[in-house]
Amino acid sequence: MDQRLIFLTIVGMMAVTYGPRFIPALALSSRNLPPVLVRWLGYVPTAVLSAMLFPSLVIRHGSIDLSFSNIFLWAAFPTLAVMIFTRSFFGTVAVGMASVAAARYFF
């Protein structure tokens, strides 16, 4: 491929990725938003991450798998408990990784 085409592709991908984040931030930076809206927007990252994560926990090989052999689903329970009680990102990630590793080792 031509180097110029590669460069323009990277610049285009940067614009498409950065634009939807920058434009609303620029438009809303000088405004005071209602507290209800600010609180609601605080839940958006959690909702998006949950929506992306949930299918990978319950769907295996194209169908819903809630069986004991689905180690990722069962590892999610102690991970969720650590997240709720400690609010520690590092602790949550560590428990999630340890749970999956233990499940793979023992089962």
C-alpha cells in the first residue's frame, strides 16, 4: 500500500474516533447541566460496559450457557461481589483473573 494512503487512513480513523468525543465535550463545556442529568450521565459508562460484557459471560458457541462448565459466568460472581463491596478497580480485576485461573486449574 502507498504510504500516503496508510497515513490518510490513520488520520481518518483518528477523526472518526475523536470527533464524537470532542464535539459534545466542546458544546457542553461552557454550560451548567442539571444535577439529574449529570448523575444520569455518570451511569452511562457502567451501562455500556455491562452491555458489552454480559453476552460474553452467558453465550458460548452461539447459545446461552448457564451451566457449571461456563467458568467465566461463575467467575463473575466473586468478581461482582468484590466490586460492590470494595469499589477497587485493581481488586476487582485481580479477583476476576484469579477466579478464572482457579476455575481453569481445578475444573
